[in-house]
Amino acid sequence: MGIDDRKGKASDALDSDKGEKATDAGIDKASDAASSVTGGSHDEQISKAESAADEHIGNA
């Protein structure tokens, strides 16, 4: 199995409903952690980054 095959399988997994739920959960967890670390002082920027990441990962 070549690198292109593995890339295709990973892409297919992310585009599935299960993959979308997993990536959304990961993005939410990362956003919550970033907000906690910054004391909420950068929540607007964190929210923008969260939206951008969600658009590029999974099937949004």
C-alpha cells in the first residue's frame, strides 16, 4: 500500500459522519483548552480559528 492509498483512506475516514464527529470534538476540545489557557481574553480569535479549522477538516 503506497502513500497515496493511505492518504485516500485517511481522507475518506475524515469525510465520513463518524470522522466529522471526531474532528469536531477535537476542534472543540482544542478551542476550550486555548480559551482556558488565555483566560478567555482571546475567545474571538479562537472562535475564528475554530471555524477555519472546521472548514478545512472533515466534510464541514
